[in-house]
Amino acid sequence: MPKLLLHVHPDSSSPVTRIEVELARTHDMLVLTYSILGDLTGLSIPPASAPVRTDGLWKHMCLEAFLAAGAGYYEYNFSPSGQWAAYRFGAYREGMRDAATPDPVIRWSEEEEGVARLVATLHLPPDLTGRLGLSAIIEDKAGNRSFWALAHPAGAPDFHHEACFAVSLPSAAETALD
């Protein structure tokens, strides 16, 4: 699968100039590789911490995945700190609860000047229906946040909106884990 590009919301500005996401999948696992390009020295990157489930990651810097499931969806949040969250929604912004899921594995690295990567490996829930949304919230050192997604609906940033579920989750045959 080719690299997917996230687009900054028109009302946002950021020291980041580009965010790319690559997907690899087996039957029940998904690996998301978010590549963040730009002036990393201008970002507020959370320090490494225990890889535990943590609410409120979206208030700072986190990378997200939304997976359609029946009438609802799952939301996954991944922080460069190693913290994560997973929620199940019954419908658009309704019925939010913690998703029962094994802990994802999250790796953060700054590999070269101006390029950082977050790799998140997660177990896929069995009730997925195929649509996928990818997004990012990037915080700069002044506390300003920019909002990135595959697509944005009109108005304020809203990653839960159906317009953000802009691609199909690839089948296990379309991508492969190394």
C-alpha cells in the first residue's frame, strides 16, 4: 500500500510540514508507521514513560487511528511517550467506553534531522467493517496544536466525522508484516 498523507486542517499551523502513514497488516494485527517531517525542535514531544492506558492524550501530541465497526467505531491514541488509549463508540461520538484490547506496542524514534517516527502495532478487533481514519494532533512548544487527517469535514477539526474515515483498511493480502 502506498504512503498515505495526512493534511493539516486549514485553521492550523505547525512546525511540521508533512505527515505520512504506512500500513502493514496480517489477519489480526495492524502496524501503523507515522513519519513526521519538519522542525522537530519546535515540537512539544512528551518524554518516555510507562506504556500504560492513559486518557486525554489528544490534549497534547498524539497519533490516532479510527476503525469502523458496525454502526460504530474504535479510536486508538498513541503518544510518543509510549502511553496509549483505545475506545469503542456505538455511534458518532456516542456510547464511548474503553475498548477491551491487548496493549499495543509503541516505538518512537527521531531517526534523522527533521524526521521522527512512531510505530504502533495493535491487535485488530474482530468486528471491523473496513473504513479507516488516520489523524494526528501535533503540539508545539508554545502549546498550540495542529490537527492532521486524511480528510477534514467542513468546520472545526473533527476526527470522529465520517468524512475522516477516508480509506479502506487493507486486507491481509494487500500488505504484509516483515
